[in-house]
Amino acid sequence: MSEEKLPTRAENYSEWYNTLVQRAELADYAPVRGCMVVRPYGWALWENIQSALDRRFKATGHVNAAFPLFIPMSFLEKEKEHVEGFSPELAVVTIGGGETLEEPLVVRPTSETIIGHMYSKWIKSYRDLPVLINQWANVVRWEMRTRLFLRTLEFYWQEGHTAHATAAEAEEETIRMLNQYADFAINDAAVPVIRGRKSTTEKFAGAQHSYTIEAMMGDTRALQSGTSHNLGQNFAKAFEIRFLDESNTLQYCWTTSWGLSTRFVGAIIMTHGDDQGLVLPPRLAPIQLVIVPIYRNDEEKSAVLPVVEQVKGLLSEFRVKVDDRTEVTPGFKFNDWEMRGVPLRLEIGPKDVEKHSVMAARRDIPGKPGKSILSMENLAAQIGSLLDEVQAGLLTKATRFRDEHIFEPRDYGHLKEVVQNGWAYAWWCGSADCEAKIKEETKATTRCIPLDQEGGKGKCIYCGQPADEKVYFARAY
Amino acid sequence: MSEEKLPTRAENYSEWYNTLVQRAELADYAPVRGCMVVRPYGWALWENIQSALDRRFKATGHVNAAFPLFIPMSFLEKEKEHVEGFSPELAVVTIGGGETLEEPLVVRPTSETIIGHMYSKWIKSYRDLPVLINQWANVVRWEMRTRLFLRTLEFYWQEGHTAHATAAEAEEETIRMLNQYADFAINDAAVPVIRGRKSTTEKFAGAQHSYTIEAMMGDTRALQSGTSHNLGQNFAKAFEIRFLDESNTLQYCWTTSWGLSTRFVGAIIMTHGDDQGLVLPPRLAPIQLVIVPIYRNDEEKSAVLPVVEQVKGLLSEFRVKVDDRTEVTPGFKFNDWEMRGVPLRLEIGPKDVEKHSVMAARRDIPGKPGKSILSMENLAAQIGSLLDEVQAGLLTKATRFRDEHIFEPRDYGHLKEVVQNGWAYAWWCGSADCEAKIKEETKATTRCIPLDQEGGKGKCIYCGQPADEKVYFARAY
């Protein structure tokens, strides 16, 4: 790491983000425009995200599989909205084994089509349903403006694809997985998200309707952090996914798809990060605590290091790193691990050794208020509690920040103002025209129609016509 | 599943393999020629392989990361042997976002080049070394003759890429990872492998030398099951991977790479499978035991099912499946799970309920000799022992089969004969010419020069010239 200061968030939020992602060694630019290398520290974070999600998928009856990277171009063309949505962003293989291919192959931007094709082969009877499959995969979308984790040509995600016998079951699954995402985001990532429905304009290309979890970043912009789509019978009809029901009648299936990607790493960085760098939630942090030995001479060193090893042994249930570098000072190490967002730091020096204690410093509370002295007795339990406190503290802080930046504008003039530094929560008549005008005039898009809302009736914030639902408007990533 | 019989291995080994892979729902053909869909049962097996390997990689100090799918064509051209080896099998993206690309992008066939490029950015000093990174990824090689798991256009693997300060450390790493592969193959997959060095002809394109673990399949053909390459300074020189050593002199790194792929699933199928179907080693089997309830009427059913649930609860440390299908008979279920290779079957009927016992049937020992009655007391421990016995039994059986099919031929005439139904272990002078002639005349290639050999001197089995080492010759997948 360099000792240069990070740009502050107030100075330049996007420079802060870009510098931090690279300096913390989460990711780096690849030699191909818009592609990224996820470095070991970033990948370890993603692996923890994967495991938190995969556990939830398996607990709700899903299994993993792997479908091919290459999709015949003709498959994408079978669902009209889908091809319109994706064709501008495709990477296409035209040469294989030195020969020009008869049919070009698309590098998957998402897998509804190829999976739909396979499901049409596998599903015969109602006994085969539901099919509940997920895959962890890389996908490619030829984006023009890219940014590490947030928008890259290639990214990593999971995509769940399910098939059901009835419309109701498909809708139930769509909401179930949305809820799993929200549970993960809130309880593991400490990212308070709002569950809602996407507008028709913002929904997935080919879906009947789409749901999303939306999070507010540190600059108040919104980040779509996971989506769950009810595909109705659109793909079932395009790919002939049919089953014989109990009365032996051939029926089309009802399908869903849902995905969460490495973009979520960006959500974690921008929800919790501060001017010192990353702040990682303990449940997902690759390193939950770092131990920094402190000594000035060989005598102190030989007193301190055995205790460091002893403490490490006591804390084997946690993800612990001992920073035993000799070429840098303890102060340098403090800054370095703060920048990397490690939730807890333990300092162990000769005085701590004498007193049978260690000094703990919380990443989320800077300076003295975040420090405490822990006795060596029952150390693991104390560390467990501190990590829980950090985890809970991050969620509280992020929720407060979000709620302080959500406004219910009086009128359209007020909306224009509040979306400069927050979200507007307002009645909307549902017309794509009002939505487009607001976007054009304010750069704020409809983020979601929240599932949890008070009900009642109001007037559209733009056109004044009657409105049944409220929606969040915000500038978004 | 269909009730049709599998082809026997003796009738047609490759038909047996192809039918079994699909019928057991391990994998299916994708709509793109040579690509495969790994179905949930096959992917669960691969996930267990991944976790067994990943544990070993992490225990030996490695970390995971993710490098991009797309590699600029010019990168491959930087290492002469490498581009010669891989250029006939490349898939090439020439169109992105609707435009023809200035420089075509290769879909990675392996990642030495792109990783070498990144290492040249990241490594500055001896303090940065060693770099010990692995990635789990999909790769693409445009193969003409493909077969599920064994050779597919896209496959899944891990590829480790490490950089070191000295030649000795790189060699040590290469052997260390070869040993990890062998340990995994023998102890988790019950696949007895032989560790050895590849001949110059058979080594990885760009390596200084390559090591392999070679396994014998049920038809006596060899399968290269994992490889570990010492790349010397070839890629370091091509990509300028350099570091300042302790005396401040700029040095080229020494690099290694090592990979094991979904091909290993093929190794498991063909090492242990029999005419009834798969036989999966308990440590890797997605389902370690299946419980089949047996009843003829509602009264029996209401006696049996609660015990089935109770037994399932007692065995929560294992991967257990209860087959509660009502539309098929117990006999059908027995065949079905045998075909799918589940190591143990428990049958629970009214008599078992009365006697507080269950009937266990081992997959690896057909019929009565493989059956035993287990009391409900201490059931988990008994199951644990039985699974250990199956695991050990599979390794013993496969090792015996292999050793019975390895021959030390008297002369070249004899070699020609034995490689029709086995491997030949013979002196070889090391000349590529003798190797080529033997291949041409017998279809047997050099599989490996085993690390464990007696030493001494002999005469080349082909030309009679002095030879220092013995080598395995075999027909191979």
C-alpha cells in the first residue's frame, strides 16, 4: 500500500471509490477494457458472500448446476423483449478452432434462454416440478462505461432459474428469493435494503415483473443490489417448457429467475466505507481481526510474540491475521488495516502482556471511544460480542443515514431539490411518460415501488393524476 | 430414469460410459457442439471435489482470486511454445457491443498469459514473493472429438499460478501441488494414481517440465487426472515478471501452474463404475446413503415412516436422502440408486421396525455379502464405519485392478501385446523418436516417468540403447 491519503468522499466520491478498491487490493483493471481482476482480498469477500447466499439457497430447496458459457445467437432471438434488451451488449464468438462458425455464439449475458432450452428437454410431468436450480457463473455484457465491481464487461454472479406448475407458485418463489436477498443484505452485509417492484420501464427484459432490493450508497445514490423476476410463461412459451399435469393435459410452465452479483461488493464498500477506507461487516470480512504485536527491542519482542501466538490460538473460531511484518511500524499497520476495513484490531505490547490483557480497537468507531481493554480470560467470548456489536452498529448507522436522506417531497419542485442529495418517496400514477420526464429533468429514476407501503390514494408527484402507489425516485449507479 | 439396462462395460465401454453419464443425470449435451451441461447431481460431486481440493490449497498457503475470461490475442503470442500449443483450439470473440473489435479476444484456454501480465504489475520486491494464487474457472478449448467430462469445449477447473524467487522454490511448489493432487485422488476419490514426469513431447506448452497423476480406467486406458508444471522463467521472461532481490538486483521470477478439472469426474466414473452403474466414493458422493422405506399397506406405512424420519435425524452428520416416492416400487428404487452410485442403502420395513434394526446394503459389494443388519443403537457410528469400509474397499479394489494390468514387457513384441489390455512399464532411452514410433505402431503414449522408481540402468524397449529411467506406456483418453 502507499502512504498517500485517500481522496475524501466529500472531495470526490468516485475518486475515493476507485482509489480505495485498488489500494485495498480488492480488484484491479484487466488489460481488456472494462474487465476486472478480482484480487485475493476481494475474492475472499465474494466467497463469504457466496457462502452466505448458497446456504440460504440450499435451505430453501435449491441445487446448483452449470450451464454453458456459449449460447447460439438464435436462442436469444426467441423471446422478443429479451433480445431487444440484450443485443446491444453482446460479445460474440465468430471463430472456433481456426474456422469461421456457421452460427455465431453469444457469450452468455444471462442464461434464461439456454436453461429454458434444457428445461424443455428435462421437464415432462408435474412430478418433475418444481425445478429449483441455481448456478454460480461469470457473465459478459458489453458495457461502455465501466467501473470496478459496479459495472464491468465480465462479472460474477449467481442466477437462479426455476420452473413451476402454477402462476401462484412462481410468484411465491420470486418473492421468497427476494426475501432471501433482503435477509442476506440486512443480516450478513449490514446493508439496509428496501424490497420493491420495478416499474415496467426498469424491469428485466423478458420478465412479467421484476422485484429488487435497493440500497443507498454513501453519496445517497441508489444501487440495485439484487433482483428477482417472475417470468410468467414468456420463456416457457418461447422454449416450449411444458409438462403433463395430473389430468394428463399439456401445460406451459411458469418460470422465475433471480440474481445477485459481484456488484454487491460495491454496495458493501459504498454503504460502510469512510474517509479512512473500507469498513467491512464482521460476518463477511475476510479478516475479522488483525493482531498487531508492539515492541521496541528484542527483550520486549520475546515477551510479546509468544502471547500473540497464544491469543491467536484462543481465537481460532475467528478469521484472524497476525501482522508480523518487521519492515513497517505499528502505526503504518494500524492505517493499513483500517484502510482494508478489518472490523477489529488487537494491539499486544509489553504492558498488555504484564497485565494479562489486550487492547481492542473497533474499526467502526474511530479513536479512543472505539477502544477497550480486554482481559485474557474468556477472550473469545468478548471478541464474539465485540464483533456482534460492530455488525449491529454498522446496520444501525447505515439505516440512520438512509432514513435521513429519504424525503417525501411536497411537490415536483421539491422532488427536484431532494434528489440532489437523497431519495424522494412520492406518489406516482404509474405512467411511463411521467417516469421518463422525471428522469430527463432530474436524472432520478424510479428505483422501486416498495412492497411495504401504507396504502391509500394520492396524486402523482409529476402530473397530479390519481395514484395508487408510492415509489422511490433517485439517481442510481 | 429409464428401466432399460445399461450396456455392459465388456460389450461397449464407451457406450456404457456415455449412457451412464446421462442416465445418472450427471451431465447432458448442450445445444452447442461439444459443450456440456453439468446437472445438479454431477455438480454436487464436483462441489465436493472442489471443497476437498480447496481445503488442501488453503492449508498449503494459497488464496483464491479471479482473472478475466478474455485475453488479448497478442498475449498468447508472447510465449512461443504456448501459442503453438494452443492456437489450433481457440475460441475467438471478434464482435463486442455490435462493433468489430480492433484486437480479437481469446476466450481463455488457460490463464498463464493474463496472470503473468498481472503479476508483472503486482510483483516489485522479494518481499512480495512467493505469490500463491489459485482460481476456480471455466476455460474453453475448441476440441474436435468431445465426450462428457473427459473432453468438452468448455470445462471447469482450478488453475494455480505461483511466482517464486528461486528455481528451487518453484520446483518444490510444483512437486508439493502434485502431491496434494495425489493425496486427494487416493484418499478422497479412492483413485490410485501414479505420480510422474511427462516426456518432453507430452509436457504443457510453455513449461520447463510437467508432472502428472495418471490413473487407470476400467478398460485399462490411462487418464491424465491432474498436472503440475514448472514453468521455469519462460513466462516470467515473456511477461517481464521481475523483482528486486535482497541485494537490490532485478531478477526474473520462477513460476509454476497446476490444474485439475471436471475431467476428474470421468476418472471417478471409470475407476469405480460397474455394469449396474456408478459407484461413488463415500467422501465425495453427493448422497452418502439413501433410505428406502418398505411397506405394503397404510398400517405398515404408518409404522415405518416415523422410524425413517427418526433414522434420518440420527444420521444428520451424513449426506442422506430419503426416497419417499410413491409412484415406483422399492425394487425400482434399489436399481435407481445403485445406478447412481450411492455408497450405502438402508432399507426400513415393518420387520426392521419391530426388531429396532435397519438393513444396510453396500453398493460396492453386490447382493447378500454386502448386506448387514444394524441395530438402532449407536447407528451413526456403525454407518460411519461402513462408509469407511466402502471407501477403503474401493481403493483396494482399484489398486488391485491397476496392478494386475501393469506389465513389464520382455521386449517390444511383448509391449505391443500388453498395451492392448494394460499398461507397459519399460525402460526408455528418452528419445522422442522412439516415443513417436511406439505411438504410431501401438497407439500407446508415454504416460509418465514415475517419481518412485527403482533406479539402475536398462536398455530402451524400442531401440535397445542405454536407458536411465522407466516409463509407463499406455493407450490414453
